[in-house]
Amino acid sequence: MNATPTTSVFTTSDQDCYPSEFPQKLFFFILHLVVILFGIPSNAFSLYVSYRHIKQKNEMGVYLFNLAFSDLCFIAGLPIWMEFTYYDYWRHDRTVCAVCVFLLYTNFYTSTVLLSCIAIDRYLGVVHPFSFLLLRKPSTAAAISAIAWAFTITFNYMTISLQAIYDSLSGVCLDVFPLTQSQKRVYIARFFVGFLLPALVVAFCYQRICTEVRANQATGLPERRQVFKLLGAVLLSLFLCFGPVHVMMLLRAVIEDCRPPAWLFLLYKISAALSNLNCLADPLLYCFITKTGRSFFPLLHTCMILFLENVQKMTLSAISIRRHLL
């Protein structure tokens, strides 16, 4: 990061353990921008839709409301991560770093826990429709969501250390190299507690629901498709967005040295970027629950296309005017 760039994609400075600047950073910068542009309106709309579900005494709305709120909290800190990506240097103090990292991991684990809750709720509704009715009440969902937030905040408080996430000399936040022994243990705990356990819960629920829906001839084809699409969105959000980054955490904890292999650093950065897509994947859940949600996202897509076309036109105009003046 603060090493002199060379012709290779990744090099390591002789003075420290940090990889040098890499050309792929433009991709990560643009990805952050896309998440902000699409994530804010889609999750804001998700808050509105889920609130209406809560008013209708639907327990699913409680989980989705908390998901959208968690995503918006994370997106609020994305401009600072964009700045870090652009300058390749952390320009703020350790307090801002701690807050941004806390928001990042809070979004990670509230999302994985709440996605597990959604999968369990669908499992109970499909496989045991007349049992465990108490667990499917909005008040119970609100209590479970509060427990999810309390667990995540407590877990982050116990595992986030300023010494492990902030390096003032190198201007680094979060991606501190090399990992300390305590941080390696934290990464292993994040993999098993924060990802693997929820993933097993979701996989179990998905398998049982699929078996029950296929065996139940009374379930109509549209209902089957809606159930499969909802569970597919849950699997997509959990495994695609959070799976790679937690696998890379485990690899870093096991094989990383002061000078990490180039492939390890690149895959780690890509996996971290994929985790940001969680803020776009979560709103997909609303498409498979309400007609309002299904009608909103095509409209959002059209609006964003028009917006990006106008940005492109203004950029080309600005370049043309600048060339004319020169």
C-alpha cells in the first residue's frame, strides 16, 4: 500500500508486510459506488415494504426490516471505504476505523443470523404448518431479532481490537498484515460461528422444505416457485456474499505469513468485495414475497439506467469542454 509500484501486479515492500498498490482497485471503487447507488433506494423501499408487513402482523416483515436497516447502516460507512480504496491510505483516525469495521462486521453477522431466521421461519411454515405457532408470531420475531443484534454487538465487542484492525504508520484499516495470533483465532471463530453454523442451518431448512414441497401435491406450482425463489435468494445472499470472505479468513488464519502469497491477497480482496453485494442481494427477498416488491425493482432498474446514462453524457461533455479550453 505504501510501497513503490512495480510492473508486477503484487509486490511486497522490503520495509513492511503490506502488498503494494494494485491496479484492480478501480474495480473495487466502482463496486462500492454501485452498491451505494442501488443499495440505498432498494433497502429504503425494503424498509417501507417490511414495515407494512409488520403492520399486517406478518413475522417475516420483522426479519426483513432488520435486514434492510442493517444494510443501510453499513452503506452509510461505504463512502469512507471508497476513499480508502481510492487513496490506498486510511486518512482518518482510529476511532473512525473502529466504527467502520464495527458496522461492517455487524452487517455480516446480523445478516447471517437473520437469514437463518428466515429459513427457519419458512421451514416451520412449510414442514410444520400447525406446530410451533408461537415461534411464528411477530412479537417472537421481534424478540429473536433483538437477540440477534445483541449477540452480534457482543461478539464484535469481544473480537474487534484496535491493535488488530488499525495501523497508523502504514495508513491501514482492517487489512492489517500480518495477523496476530489472537486475530487468527478471531478469524477462525468468525468462520465457524459467523458463517458455517448459519450456513448449515439454512442448508438443512432448504433440503427439508424442498422435500416437503415436492411431496405435497396440494401445493400449487406458483406457490412452489415462490418458495424456491425465496430460499434461492437466501442461499445466494449467504453463500455467495459471505461464504468466500469467511473461507479467506480461514485461509489467512492458517497459511498467511508476513508476506502473503499474491493469490491469497487478491482472493481476499475479491471476497471482501463480494460481501458488499449482500446489500443488493437482501432486497431480492422482497421480490418473492409481495407484488409491490416485484413491481418496484424493474422500475428501480429503469431509473438507474437513465441515471447512469445521464452521468455518462455529463462526463463526456465535461471532457469535451476541457479539451476545447486546452
